[in-house]
Amino acid sequence: MKVRPSVKKMCSDCNITTGKFQGKKRVRIRCKKNPKHNQRQG
């Protein structure tokens, strides 16, 4: 999982998810095909 100031899709299989984690709104990128593409904004 990479933590970055801005997140972008790296491939067509990446999915963008949003939600509250520990009381803060986070944007995450999940990729089942390539786990190296997993990212979190913040």
C-alpha cells in the first residue's frame, strides 16, 4: 500500500473506493491483478 498526496489509476483493473477510515475520509485505489497498484490518499 502506497500513501500519496494524489492517487491515479495505474491500469484498467484498478478500482477507486472512498470511505471513512479512523474518522478521516480516504480515497483508495485497489487492484486485484497487481497488488503493487494499491494506493491511499493522505
